[in-house]
Amino acid sequence: MTSTDVAREQVEAFNAGDWERFRTTLSDGSVYDEHATQRHLEGQDAILDANRGWKEAFPDARGTVERAMGGNGTVTLEITWEGTQTGPLHAPGGDLPPSSRHVSVKAAQVHLMEGDKIRETHHYFDMMGMLQQLGAMPTGTAA
């Protein structure tokens, strides 16, 4: 399995809610940075808990890998995340109650690999766009 395959496998495991399969993609000392929420997580359990939290807020959440590039121990995925918020969303400013709204969010993940495992992930996604789609922020254009 190539590094790119491992990164794709993690998205597929998330889609399936298969947390043991998800765990197998992570190295023992994995680190996860979710820049939109300013979360820095260390260790497999913390990373799994964060992903379970997303699935609780969006039980039908699904990532579609639009593009994958790998080389020199790094894999970058462009992903479209989609789902309907039917559970509470734990956000930096407090919990957002279920909105029953569907969102589609563009994202990128940069994975630093350690052999055939993910050692470090930097996840970038459009938090403002997601909050607007959920009705938690006003929409509009900047002046």
C-alpha cells in the first residue's frame, strides 16, 4: 500500500465510521492539527475522539477525495466533505444545536508519513463557509 493509499484509506474508514480501521492508518505518536478549529491533538485516541465528534454532529458525513498527490514522505489530499448536521456540533465558540442542514465543505489535508502510517496531519477547511451553510453565521460578500 502506498502512502497515498493509506491517506485515502483513512478517509474511507471515516466514511464508514470504522474507527479500528481508521486507527490502523495512524502511527503511535500521531499528531493532528485542525487549523479551522485551532485544535492540536496528540495521540491516536484524541484523534479518533475528534473524528467521532464530527460523525456525531454529521452522522451521514462523507469525504470524497477529489485529488491526491504524494512524494517524499508527504501526501496531500483535496477533499469535499458533505453531511447533514443532525447532532450537536462542538465548535470553538460553544456547541451548535442540530440544524438539519446539509453542508458541502472544501478541504485539504497534508499528511506527513512514517513508513506506511500517518505521523502528522494538517487539516485545512472552510469553517466560515460551513457555519454559513449551517445558518450560524450571516452570508454575504465583503465590501
